[in-house]
Amino acid sequence: MNRSAPKPAVGVRELEIDGEVTLYHEATATALVLNNTASDVWRLLDGHRSVDEIVAMLAHSYSTDHETVRAGVDSALDQLTGHQLLENPGE
């Protein structure tokens, strides 16, 4: 998948409870509860922001270094990709 500007897949529904996001993917009939970091990443996925931009935004928001944030963002994107919740923006 092209991760330059990831975006949610079609058919993914979102519900926020106590600041955490729960996703339901209609096509696979699966639900996924995101932790705080993954929830923050999810909220920034719009098909226009690059992964580097998301990392920079979260590093600033969390007041921490880019390398630490990058690891969390990559982990969240891997999880979302594994559950077929992201769409390739180039398609």
C-alpha cells in the first residue's frame, strides 16, 4: 500500500467513546478498538496528509521526539492495514 497519504477505506464506520475510537468495517464485519495513539492517527487520516506530516503533528502535540512518534504511527498504520481499514490513495 502507498502510505504517502493514507485514508480510511470505504465502508468503515467510526464511533468515539471516552476519547478512543472504535471502528467497524462493513465489508469484513469486524470491529477494532483503537488505543489513544491509534485513535489520534485515525483522526488525521484524510488522504491528503502524508505520514511524515502526521508524525510531525503528533510529535508537536505530544511534545516528544519524531522517532518515538514514528514508531507509534507505523504500528497504528500496520494494524489498520492488517484489518483492511485503509484505502490506497492512488487507486
